[in-house]
Amino acid sequence: MTAVAETLDAVQSATEGGYKWGFSTEIEMDMAPKGLNEDIIRLISSRKEEPQWLLDWRLKAYAAWLKMEEPHWAMIHHPPIDYQDLHYYAAPKKKAGPKSLDEVDPELLKMYEKLGIPLKERAILAGVELPEGEAPQVAIDAVFDSVSVATTFKATLAKAGVIFCPISEAVRDHPELVRQYIGSVIPAGDNYFAALNSAVFTDGSFVFIPKGVRCPMELSTYFRINARNTGQFERTLIIVEDGGSVSYLEGCTAPQRDENQLHAAVVELVAMNDASIKYSTVQNWYPGDAEGRGGIYNFVTKRGICKGANSKISWTQVETGSAITWKYPSCILQGDGSVGEFYSVAVTTNHQQADTGTKMIHIGRNTRSTIVSKGISAGKSNNTYRGKVSVLKGAENARNFTQCDSLLIGDQCGAHTVPYIESRNPTAKLEHEATTSKISDDQLFYCRSRGLSQEDAVGMIVNGFCRDVLKELPMEFAVEAQKLLAVSLEGSVG
Amino acid sequence: MLEIKGLEASIGDKQILRGIDLVVPSGEVHAVMGPNGAGKSTLGYVLSGRAGYEATAGLATFNGADLLDIEPEERAALGLFLAFQYPVELPGVGNANFLRTALNALRRARGEAEMDAPGFLKLARAEMKRLSMPDDMLKRNVNVGFSGGEKKRNEVLQMAILRPKLAILDETDSGLDIDALRIVADGVNALRGPDFSALVITHYQRLLEYIVPDRVHVLVSGRIIRSGGPELALELEANGYAGMVADAA
Ligand SMILES: Nc1ncnc2c1ncn2[C@@H]1O[C@H](COP(=O)(O)OP(=O)(O)OP(=O)(O)O)[C@@H](O)[C@H]1O
Ligand SMILES: [Mg+2]
């Protein structure tokens, strides 16, 4: 049996068990049968009351997907995914999770404790089913204080003219914007997972920053109502008009479980003249147990286009979760003088596999890009940086600086660097630096001789290694991410 | 009080220490001298618990606690401090962050309240001023790009802030200019008192003019072959180790 099928069957049996215990039949009514075909896509589109053009777009993506093959060039291995064995529509999402904390992987609970997450939140994050009558929303409000915060938050944004809402809401309320931009950066048939997403996406965010507006606050998925029920096929679209700017935070440091093992998100960014977009991610999906069982497969397509002159797109990511990470946030530097940045920390432990990196496509003149990638591998994990810097003919004076550092912990893990460089303009200046190192016994002993525990010493050295990336994160995120890095690697040394 | 009895130690299967007996009472400063490769640094590492430096026989206690049985950080919590002969670089780790984390780890282990950032900065600045160190030393990454002498001074700064009860200084004077030498000596002398003891490993009698030791021990081939007062250092300076080794044999 395929891995995804196993998980889903487990979910299925729990759900079936759930009915016996008297759960709402709403689930039954709103769960599409397993499998993917045109009818399912029509069902999704009609449930979301979408316009015809979007249905057509989805169907076209589906037709493209049918002709495509799952990519196999990445350094990842997993049992085959049976795409006909998934539910592509289920709403409202009721978690068919463990019944109490006793049923949750104790390692996961330990991690919550170390991250300082209160007991009540731990249950929610672990996907524990709450007893009937105790609506999860209430608990979530307690977690993020969301109702009151979100309300003031929305008012401030509206005043500034910023649109920030679930993408399905944007399809309804701002169809002309969505129609203009969706798929404009990542075409529906871009790659296997993007095509799948285009056909079946159900959740995600939409952000529109009008001309000259600097978004008055950091936009975080925390504050989106129901953000906890992150979809399996999320689609996010961010558009910033001339002179506008926004900083968007995605994810959460607390490890989250999800009943969907396969995740295939798409994120598209569009920056016009002098616009800037800073997109920060902390990804900590459940990595599976120590053997890697039950972890999330995360196949993400993220791409931004610097359409206007002197625009800027900056990706920062801290990836510590998931059994498999397949992700290459990229920048198309079309506008003259535009700037692309990619700052990444990817941590793999146990049996995790990460194949991640970026593409910087220099099209405009005087375009500049910076890539700083820090890969940390421990246990039996594999960590690959895969990057491409491509300078097209017209990109006079393009500049790229790439720094790829790998840190190995133990001797059973792997670190790989696969940089592609392609330059068709002789004025381009491209620099690439790469290092591979180990946490040395000298460093550990030095720290410990000063009183630091082994784990604090590892945390300190690893955070030092990642400093150039962490300093790009917004303050609040950076502090959490530091803690997360230390906790993720606990027990990896010695 | 540091008490070492019949201490033998190996690196891999190579025996380095061949039976060390040494007592440093509280309040005293002892110097250890000896030729290159004698085992001086090894003694410091074994006492502070470096992996790969295995005590194969004998005892080492500090104020009654068995040192050899516990983790390096536990030894630090007891008050042990090793100023490294070759201080280690920690890229990306700010000196201030490192020092405050270390200080608070020690305070926690001793059941004391942690020190907040402003309190720490005040303490660190005062110590740096006393050691004539520039303020930007705190902002720089631990030992990264430091000159040889700056690294040694940074060790002394750490010692001044962490306030150990037993300091082992492994050639902290090597590579220092005259002014720096005096500063290092001041750092040690400032800590001197009834609850502080130190083991000062050095090749040069000159340091001992600034830090006057209560006892001087001569370590050769993993054994202490002679002990005496400060005058022993002068004798070594005049005659070298050769004669002494012949006498001891
Ligand atoms: N990792 C190691 N593997 C094998 N032998 C080692 C190792 N480290 C040290 N030694 C050996 O142990 C012996 C003692 O070394 P140690 O560093 O303690 O000498 P020392 O007295 O401090 O010398 P110096 O005055 O040059 O600093 C030397 O012969 C050295 O070569
Ligand atoms: Mg030495």
C-alpha cells in the first residue's frame, strides 16, 4: 500500500469510528468521494460558487496534469503516491485525529513542552479531537486571541486600502484581480504539483497592496480566520502595486499535524515598479516519527516576479519539518534594477529529506540577486541545496552572490549542493561560495567548559551558523525560529 | 581545594599523564612549567572533562567533589574554568550572547537568578574597562578574526565575568605584549582571595613576576618531577629542563 493511502485509511477508519461515537454527519455530506476526475473539480468549483472562467482554468490545469509525470530529479525517495486514493474535497474540515493527548507521539509532545506551548494549545496543534460542544474555534481564539485581534487588524488594513482575505473570498469579491494575476507567475501547467494545485486548490490567502501603500503591519496567516485548518492544496497570491510594500509571514514554529500527508501549495508574488515583498516562512510540519513514518510530504511551488523597475522580492525560509520538502522559492527579475533574495535554513534530522533551493532568473538590466542557503543535516537525513542562477541576454550588469553552507551533525547524514549557473551576458558577475563543515568537538567542548549544556551548545553553534539567514526574519519570528532550531536538533549530537 | 592523586590519563591508547600528585589549597596560585609535549594542556583538559582525554587511574576532586565523574558543564558549575591555550572560534555567535548564556547557565546551576541583558552589559562593560578592552569586543563573534593576543584577553574577560573558584590558565601569557601581560596578570590577581585558586601553566618566568605563585611545579613526561617556591621558576629560566630531568632520573 502506498504511504498516502495508509495515512488516509487510518484517518478514514478513525472517521468511521467517529460516527459511531456520534459525531456530526455533516462530514459525510461534505466529503467528496476519493479520486480525482473532472466531476470532482466541478464539485469543488460549484461548492465554492466560482465563476465559469475559474472552473475552465481548473479543468485546463487538470488536463495538463494528466499528461504530466511526477518529477524524479530531486534527491528524495518515497513510496509512490496514489493520487486516486485522496479526498480532494472535504468541508468543513473536522479533524479525525487522536482522541486525547495520550494517543499523540510523545516526541511531539515533548517538543511542544520545550517550545513552551501551553497544554491547551498542544492538544489543538496535535489535532486532538475536542469533545462535542467544545468548538475548536474557541480554543483557537484563546491561542491567538484572534477574534478581537483580527477585527482591529482588519479595520486598520481596510483603512489603508489593503486587501487581505482567503483566496476563495477574493474570487467572489475581487474577481477581476484574481483573474488577471492567478497563474500569471506560475502557469497552471508549470510543473506536476503546481498543475495539481491549480486543478484542486481550496484554501489560501490573497493580498493586494495598492499603489504607494506600505502595509501598516506584518501580515500573518495566524490571523486569518480558520488559519489552523491549513489546506492540503493552498494557493496564495500577493500583488503589490507601484511603490507599495508588504511583509508576509507564513507558518508557525509549533509542529503541526495534519491528516493530509500530501501537501502541494502554490505561492505567486507580483511586484510592480519600486514595490517590495518580503515573504517569510517557518515550516514545521510533522516530520514523522524517528523512522520517518507518517510525516508530511511537502511539494511547494513558490515564485515571484519583479515586474516593475527597482522592485524587490525577498524569500526567507526556515524549514525544519515535513518528511519530504521539495521547494524552490524563485524570483523572475524582469524589471530593470530589480532585486531578488533568497535566505534559507533547512534542517533535516532522523529520516527527513529536503531538496530545496531557488532560481534567480535575470532578465532586466542591472538586476541583482543574493542567495544564502544554510543546510543542517543530522541523523540519517538528506539535505540538498538545488539552485539555478540564469542570466538572459538582455540582463546587462546582472549580479549574483551565492553562499551555500552545509553543516553536518554525525556521520550518517548527507549534504548535497547542486548549483546551476547559466549566463548569456558577458557583463554578468556571478560569485559562488560553498562550505561544508561539522560541529567540531572543539566548539562543543569550549561551550560546555563555560557551563553550557550539550544541547544549549549545539543550539548556540547552529544558530551562529544560521545567523545570516535568521537576521532577515522579522524580529518576533526570528526569536521563535532560534528556539525552534535548537529544539529540532536536540539529541542529534553525542 | 583541588586535590589530584595518582592521576593517569591517555589520549586514545597513548598514555600522557603517568601519575600526577598535586594539591592546590584554596586561596593559592600554583604554576605549572614544563617542556613542550610534557602533558600540561592534557592535565587541564582532563580536569575540565574534554572528550577523548581519558583518566585511567587516580583521583581528582575539587572541594571534595569528584571531578572526573561529571560532565564539563557540571565542572564549570562547581567553579572550574579553563582558559584555553588555543581559544576556539564560534562563527556567528556574538561574544555578548555567548558570555551571558554561559553566565546564566552557571547561575541557574547554582540556584541563582539569571541576569538580564542590561545588567549583564553593565557588568561586562565594567570588566572590559578594567581589562582595557575596546567595547566592540562584545559585538564581535566569539574569537572570530581575533588576533592571537585578543583571543587570550577574551579568555581573561570570560574569566573575569564568570568568576570561577578554580582557574586553569593554559599559556594565557603566550603571544601577549608586555602591556597585555600585565592586564592578564591583573585579571588573575583581582580574583585572588581565600575562595579562589589557580593553576597557571606557563613557559615564562616573566608572567610569574606579575602573578607571584605560592608553588611552582615542573611537569615532564607526564609526571611532576619537582615542586618548590617561586625561586624554582628562576632556576628553570637559568638552567633549562635538561639538568633537572637528569637529576630526577
Ligand atoms: N589528539 C592527540 N592524539 C595523540 N596525541 C596527542 C593528542 N593531543 C596531544 N597529544 C600528545 O600528548 C602529549 C602532551 O600534549 P600536551 O598538549 O598536553 O603538551 P603540553 O605540555 O601542553 O605542550 P606545550 O607546551 O607544547 O603546549 C604530546 O606528546 C602530544 O603530541
Ligand atoms: Mg599546551
